[in-house]
Amino acid sequence: MVARRIVVVGTGLIGTSIALAMRERGAEVLLTDRDSGALALAVELGAGDALPDGAQEGPADLAVLAVPPAAVAVTLLDAQKRGLATAYTDVASVKALPLAQAAGLGCDLTTFVAGHPLAGSERSGPSAARADLFLGRPWALCAPPEATPETAGVVMGLVKACGAMPVEVDAAEHDRAVALVSHAPHVVSAAVAARLTGADEVALGLSGQGVRDVTRIAASDPRLWIGILAANSAPVADVLEAVATDLAVAASLLRDGSEEAATHVADLLLRGNAGRSRIPGKHGGDQPAYATVQVVIPDRPGELAMIFQAAGVAQVNIEDVVIEHSPGRPLGVLELAVVPEAAERLATELRARGWSVPG
């Protein structure tokens, strides 16, 4: 069942993106947020209408609680007391603690299914929201035993309407999983980025795509992440301790400087290769091996559009794109990931149109 009338409590990136996605599917969306500025911007963006202060024309089909983990339980209790909807879900990235707190407060868990869409950005707020944010992304659903089939069906309908892939999982298992694949990596990224605060201009001038890739998520809102990490502290600490052990051993071996020590460091790098290869590809399953076509492009309007047009003419699907800018120069290198058998065809087409394609 797809909800035709929903209330979104919280107009940040995730809440506003859900609202935009459901508006595209014809749902009536009502929005509320303690931050009047965020609410006004979400309404201006077309995500829905502000929830009136007075009584509603009956409860909505679904209320989506797009609030931090620490606020889920109290927000659920308040929404249920107000009779906002017949079914409820949340989008917090931690599940076990909010569920336990909701039970402790006496919330009606027959009408609640905890949820977590694994999509987002280092940017926050309604201005970063997109209706297509969840397309093809996993969306964890952690239903308490009390949840009715009707409630589960409404929440499942939301996930599918947003284009996401529902994954039903136990709350504690979910929290251990996201500690490994999301929460601890964020702390590691922040730790690397923090080293740059004392970097001199030479080091910063030599920074390339590698350090940008590693530190990208460190640009996220620290206030949001403090709440996430506090709510999932033990599983995150377990992962960080394991990573810290690997790093401490690697540091000790590098200081040793012997050939035997280098072999042990190489083992860590090889394990890194193996772990990276296990991350599913964009369509699930194993990551395919792509070839990279590099293109030198000037920094001017329309260049990317023309390159993508050339790929279309060559009937080559671009699987991924990375742009490496040249510091101090009005040009950059575009790296296009394509299936190996299409690489030469794309390179030939681009050269024929005047672009410099190394190799």
C-alpha cells in the first residue's frame, strides 16, 4: 500500500527528499519542523505544505519522523498523542536505542516500523534534498515484534515508492552493520582531515584526489554526527579499536624500516584491496572491472555536456565520473569509467571531436 497522505516531521536532507519523492508520486505531503526557516525553504522547494496548527481532516496514512536518533522516541510519542497518522516510521541511522526508548515511553509499537534509508550527502538541510536521492539505495526496515502487517505494508510502500530497495533486518544487527560501513568510516575520515588543520601551504598545494576522496564525508555537519555516534557508541568503538590496532601496527612496522616489516605492511594493503572488492557494485553483486578513459578538458561551460553527448554517439555507457582539477590552471582531467570493451571506441570518438585523450 502506498500512502496517499503523509506527514513529514523534520525538513532536513532526508525528510525533504522523501517529501519531494512522494509529491512526484501524487501524494499529499504535510511538513512540520521546529526550525521555521528550514520548513519555509522545504515548502518553497515544493516538498509539501506546512502542517496546520489546528486539527486535521483525519489522520494521515503515514508519518515519517526525520529527526536525530535521540529524538525519535519522544517525537513518536508526541505524534501518536496528536493522532498524526495511522502508521509511523523514522529515518534515523541508529535503530536499537530509539526502539528501546520508544518502548520505555509507552509508545504504541503496533503502528511503528523503524527505518533507515542508506542515502545522503556530506551536505545537509532542505537545499540539498533531491527526489531521486533514494533510487536504487538500500533502506533498512527494523520492525518491532508488535508491528502489525498493515503498518509494515504502509512503510514498505513508502520505501518502494521512493525507489529504494527494502532490507528487513534486526535492529541490533543493523547497528553493528552501519558502525562498520558508515559510522566508523566517518570518524576515520574526520581523523585524516583533522591532520590537515596543521598542514603547511606546500602540503595543501600538493593535495590531490586521494585525500579528497578520503576526507569528503568529513565535511558533514558535526552536530548531526555527534548524535549518531552517541546513539551507536559501542559498535562504533569496536570498529575504531580494530582500525586503530591495524594503524598502530603499521606505524610501528614502518618505523622499523626492515624488509620484513614492509612485507607485513603490504599484507594490510592487500587486505584493503580484498575488502574494497567486496563492496557491491552499483547493481548489486560483485564490482565489475572498468577501464578508465582520461580526457583533458578546459574549465568552461558546456564541456561536460559535449563529452557525454560524444559518449552517447559512440553508444558507450559511462559508469562513473571523476574530475581532477589542475591547481592554478583553467583545465582538468576527466576520468570516465566504462566497460573495457568500450574504452577504445569512446577514446576514438573523443579524439575525433578534438579532445586530448592520453594513451
